[in-house]
Amino acid sequence: MKIRDIMTPNPITLSPDQSVREATTLFSEYQVDGAPVIDKNGRIIGLFTKSHIFRMVSQGMDMHTPLAEFMTRQVNTGHPDDNIEDYLHPGVGRLPILDGNVIVGIITRSDLAAAFFSSYKEISTELDIIINSTHNLIVAVDAKGMITVFNKAAERFLGVKAGEARGKKVIDLFPTSGLLDVAQTGNAEPLQKLMLNGRYFISNRTPIYKDSKLVGAVAVLQDISELENISEELEYFKKMNKELDAIIDSSFDGLYITDGDGITLRLNKAFERITGVHAREFLGRNVVDIEEEGIVSESVSAIAIKRREPVTIMQKMKTGKTTLATGNPIFDESGNIFRVVCNVRDITELNRLKQKLEEVEGLSQHYESQLRSLKLQYTGSNKIIINSVKMKNLLGMVIRLAQFDSTILVTGESGTGKELIAEIIHSNSTRKCGPYIKVNCGAIPENLLESELFGYDYGAFTGAKKEGKAGYFQLANGGTIFLDEIGDLPFNLQVKLLRVLQNREIVRVGGVKSLPIDVRIVTGTNRNLLELVEKKLFREDLYYRLNVVPVHVPPLRDRKEDIPSLVAHFMQMYNRKHKINRTISAEVVEIFMGYNWPGNVRELENLIERLLVISTKNILTREDLPSFLGEAIFENISEVFVSGIIPLQEAVESVEKQILERAYAKYRTTRQMAKELKIDASTVVRKAAKYGINQSNQTLPN
């Protein structure tokens, strides 16, 4: 409570020049017993009360004396926003109230007493309300065991009115309460079970002290029949919860339960087993957050909540497992979703169809075989290395062709990289996520080739697997199959391949049922198929079916600009493979540039590996080369510079270009080249620009 709530506003004031008699007249007129004294500026300078008058009368003083001679000059003041509690002490009698320097009110001892009793009454009333509003029984006694407090709950439970109970001995009304013992001994007795009027209660009995003196005791009692009912219900629900957990966990299917907002409540062990994800990544979390984190590809619970109907979808877990999930929303009486129960099944366990299993196992065996062969090579060997214009144009064309699903025939000499071209076609096509199968038609015995390509059914031949076997065409379904050395395909199998191209279906060995396939066919050969057609060794109709889009890979002798880059690549690859660090001289690269390479890139690669593992020097020089290479270059040296009778100007330019290419391959700077060629450096740069020669495509491997 604030001072402004009880003060007398706008009190009468006195001036120091007024006489005592004038003040007495004002006190009588306004029925007050004191007033503040203020100066001309309204500032309080003192206090004059009836006590001053009584003192003057008793001493026989003149009543016409000015107040300034008798007033109390040291005056305590208050503020309207001060708390009354700060002034409830004996020293305060009359208190002027100032707001700034202006007197706005006054309080007296009577005002404070009235406020105190009002506050006391309010607190007492609030205390009674609190005590009577509590659900628990409250009974208090004094030191003699007489009841002093008896609340409404006690009336209700014990059947006695508070008016009847107060002042009575507690031992007479409730002999088993034990309150008298606590009031006499001062020993607290918490959590005591007792019976009152045929009902059991839990009682906390506590002694009451006042100024360190034991003056009584209080008991707070709670009817434990309610707790017993709650306990029984709790045990029942615990039992039901355990049974529900046992039922959920016994399900072979995964169960996943959320509330109506998508918060995960529970899931069973089968769900963890099927998905491969631990329960802690789901429990207590919203399914939307779980989906955003990529733990599951799509939440069936979220879809069921959104659509408000059962939903079945395919889910992909972060572990790579695919599941079939069905979400069923459960509605309350108001039509709101309060639970979503999801049933999850492992697709791989439910749909292990015979043909799919064959394909997966066959594809796995094929990839294992490919992996074993790739382990012997450096991982960078499958990259195409080009510098020549011919190969750059070829690669650009191949990448464009890859976007279309046309059948492609890749031709070229052995060792030119036809397999690599086929792989580039696949990796840049729309089928790049599908299988890529390579088959060398000339490497598989003729009596096995048909079953390898098309597969076989049970009983097709002696020793055939009971479950049959998928062929390469089935394994490549949805992807690309590369049939290398297609010119070696037996004549009888050419008919079957023609049917695949025409009808996009195959028939297994020993089978009668046609199986549809979706495969892009790329073929390769180092033979002249037209000559084979003329010799009746290759079907003409099949040739035109295969040769829809021809791609010819030029031999290495026609793209010698690639040789320095290929040398650098193979040097780096085999240095890493064999854990050595050898380099090659510019002279050796120059010799390589003059060789015709009948074995093409494969011959170059094999030669470099041979030189690296045989040589004991860190730099490979002319002396490390095999004799046949030097002899071949010597035999062809005249052809390097003169290829028959041609116009003299063309011959001069041809020789000039080749000399510059050799100079760029051997030396690092144009100054070195100019010194060796006996010309100016500017002439070297000008002529190199004329013939399209630059340092980058002539760089030697380190």
C-alpha cells in the first residue's frame, strides 16, 4: 500500500508569523491537531501541533507569540509513492507528504493505525482463503492441544464444522491425530499414515515455534484413497504399455508411430533392422526434419497427414535400403489426426524374384571380373589423352552422338582406344546411371558365346545351373552393351543379334519365351566388315543395322601430336604404379614421333612400362630403346621429310614444319631453338605460328 492511499490531501498550513492563538482557532475549526508551517515560497520549515499549545498553556506563556518561536523545525517528510510499511514504527506521529517541495498531504498516527489494521485484516482474510481453498486437510493446535485452525477440507472429510472444532481438544475429536504429542515434544512426524473417521490419510505433522518457543503443532493430511486409485491406474497403464511394446516389437514388419504433428513417438526393432538406421535418429523428431536431413528420401507420415488418408510409397533410406511404407492416419472424435501408424516392409525381402536375382548375381560376377583386371592398372588410365585436332574433333562428335540412342559402330586399328570411345559414349548418355557391359566377341569360345550373350534356362544343356543364368544383354538392361571385335561373331549368332536390333527382345538358350530388353548397342571392330560381307562371312543386313552411325578412331601415326602428351601420361601412371620416379629425354620423344606405331596407343603404353621397369637409370635415353625402334626410324627417315615427288614449295614447307616441331620438342625456349637453327628467335615464333606449333602441345614429360 502507498502513502497516497491513506494521506489527507491538501492539508491546512500555517505561516511562521501567525500566533499561537490563531493556530488554536484553526485547529478547532478544522478539527485537526497539527499542521505544517511553510514560508512565503511554500517550503516547509516546521511543524506545529496541539502538543506545543498544551506545553505553552502549562507554562503560562503568551498565546500571541509567533509560531516560529515554538514550532518544531526538524520535520520528517514522506512521498506519495512511498510504501506505508516503511513508516509503521512508534517514532512516526504526524508526517507531511511532499511532491517535490510542495505539500500535497499529511498522515497522522491514526491514519497509520487504520492502514495497519486494514492490511492485517486483508492478510488474515487472504490466509483464511488460502487455507480453506487447499484440497488437503489442515488442522492446527496450541501447546495445550486445543484446535486453533480447522479448514474447509477438514470440515468436508471429517464431518465436523470449523466452529464446533475450534477450541476443542484435538484428542477428544481425533484421538489418532498425534498432534498433541508433536505440540508437546516438538518432534516432527512426516509421512505418517493414520485413520480418521474410517478413512486413511497421509499426515505431515510439524511443530509451530514463535520467538523460539514451542506454541503448538500443525498437520497437513491428504486422503490417500485418491493416490491409491491413481497408483492402480498407473500400474494398469504400465502393464498395458509393456504389452503394447511387446506386441509392436514382435511384429516382423517395421512399425513407426507419430502424433498428429508428425513428431515421432515410437518405433519397433524390426524398423531399425529393415532400415538400418538407429532409433535415436527418429525418436522425438519431426518427420519433416528427418526428410530434410536425408535420413529418408520421403516421409510417408508427412504425406498421410497432408492428404488425411492412407498412403503407400517407396522409401529410400540413407543406408541405401529401399522399403515399402504405408502410413495410416488415426482420427479423434473431433476429426483431428492424433496418430499416424506406418507399416514398413523391406522390398528386397518381399520381392526377391528369380529373374532379378539372376541378373544381380550375374552383374556382380561381371563387375568382379572387371574389378580384378582394373586393379592392375592406375586409376587414371581410363582417361582419354588428346592434343591433335583429329582427336579433339572426334571426341566432340562422340559426346554429341552420346545424347542420342542410335546404334554406333566404332572402327579402328587394334590399340587405338575403341573401348575408351564406347565408354565415353555411355558415360555421356542418358543411360550413364545404368549398367555398362563390355564383351569381346573374339575372346569367348564359340560354343559358350551364345549362352553368355543371351543367357540360358534350366535344362538347356548338361551342367546348366538349376536356376538358369542371365546373359550379358539382360545384365545391360537399362544401360549400354559394347560388343568389341564384332567381326568375329559367328554367323549363326549374327541372326540372333539382328533380332535383338530389330525387335529389342532376346530368347534364352533352351527357352521359348521372348524377354524384352532396353539396351543401347555399341559395336567395335578392327576388321573391314564390308570385305567380310563380300566374302559371305558377315550378314549384310546386320552390317547396315550396326553401321547406323560410324565412328572411326584414327591410328596413332595419323595423330602424332598426341604422342608427347600420351608419353607424359603413361610415365606418370607407371611411375606411380611401380613407386619409382623416372623421366624421359626429349631425344626419346623425338624418336617416338618418327615411329609409325603399328600397335598404336597400346604399343606405346606397353613400351613405356617396359622401359621404366627394365632401365636402371633415372632418365630414359636413346640407349634404353629397343633396337627395332631405331631401325624402323632409320628406314622411314627419308619418308619423314620426302614422301614422293611433290611441288618444291610444299616439300620445303613440310620439311620446315617438321624441323620446327622437333625443335619445339627438344628445347624449352625459342632462344635455344634459334641458336640451334641458326636463325633469329622472332623467325622461330613467326614460322611456328604459321604452322600452328606451340610449346604446350610439344611439352616433354618430366
